[in-house]
Amino acid sequence: MDALRLIWKPNGFIIAFLQRASETLHLRTERVNLLPKSLNTCRGPGRPRQLDTSEREAIIIDAAERVILSHGLGGASMAAIAQEAGMSKRTLYEVFESRAALFATVVRRIRNKVTRTLTENELELPLAERLRLLLTPAREKFTDLLPLAILRAVIVEADRQPDLVREFLQEGPHALHGMVRLELDRAVARGEVRISDTENAARLMADMAHGNAIEHLVSPEPACERQRAYDLRLDLAIRVFLGGIGEAD
């Protein structure tokens, strides 16, 4: 009889039990919600998330840079880079049609640390300021060992791998010269300076700014000293350049 009362009485055992169970469940839910989303969410047994092309490209370029630094350009085969990237060679060739194309992208990334495209507002600055912005590298360029490693590798492999040398020149020095020449042509059109041969003038300006590559190869300075020396040389190079090769207004 007492058992029946517990079952049927509205405020008896069953109601008390359900209330307690509800409170316990609510408390557990609050504790779960305090966890990071990554721990709250359970992935199904399906395939992992597929990387898009830009993500795969970044992973491959990072792997190529590591392989070049550790094994040189000669050891940077597509098989070695694929292994370093944790991908198959087939995946590499889906992103980059050839080893030369991959190498060109690596050099292009380095060039983007050495120079950059000017913004619309920066294009309105005087020529000296535009050249300074254009030729001022990112700060991390001075601590990055990869540019010198690639330059050494290109010199060593020049005879055996002429296609890679062409990519290096096209995406590296020649592209930089082209960016400087574009700014000189803009300055000539605006009447800021008079230069008859902007192509060779651009080469000269870039060479003056970056100094002697042989010195960097055989006797590299600490990053802080290289950065300080570069800033001083760039200012002097711009003054000498504008005062010598052209007639600045």
C-alpha cells in the first residue's frame, strides 16, 4: 500500500526522482558546454576535411623551403618535397605542373618579402619615398636563411638545371627590376625626373640598394647588422641615384 502511494502520489517518489534526474542532466549539460567546441563535437566516421588549393599550395611551399634548406636545390626533388609535405607526388603535380613551377613560387614568396606593390595612397608620394617603400624589405627577410640558401643553390646548379635558373631570374631579380622600372616610368610621365633609359636605370637602382651579393654569400652578418646596414645603404643609394642618373625636379 505504501508502495502504491509512492507511485501514485503526485509529489511522491517518482516526481522527486524525475526532478533529481533533470537537475543532474542539466548540470552535466552545463559542464559539457564549458568544454571547447572541438571536444564537444564528435566527428563522424567519414573522410577528413579536404584542403582547398591555397592551403595545399602553402603546405607544399613550406615543405619545399625546408627541403631546400636541409638538402639544397639538388636534393629538393618532387618526391622529397611530397614526403616532407605528407602528400603524394600526384597531389604535388595537381597543384604545381612541374618542379620549375614550384620553385618559381618559392622564389616569388621570397620576392614578396623583399619588395611589395605600392598602395594607391603611396603612389602619390614623391619618387624618393616611393622607391624607399618599394625597396624596403620586410623585417623578417633579414633573419630568413632561405634567400641565401637558394642563391647558393642556383649558383651551384646553374649548369645542370638551367630551367630553375631561368625561373629564379624571372621571379626574382628581373621581377624586382620590372617593379622599379614601372615606378621610374611613372615618375618620368609625371615630370618628376628625366631618365632616357628606365630599364637600365631600374637595374642600377636595385643593385645599388641590395649591395654586393658575393659579400652576403661568403661573409653573412648578423641579422640586426644587416638590417641597419641596408637601411643606411638604401637612403644613400636613392640620393646618389636621383642626383646622378636623372635630373630630379
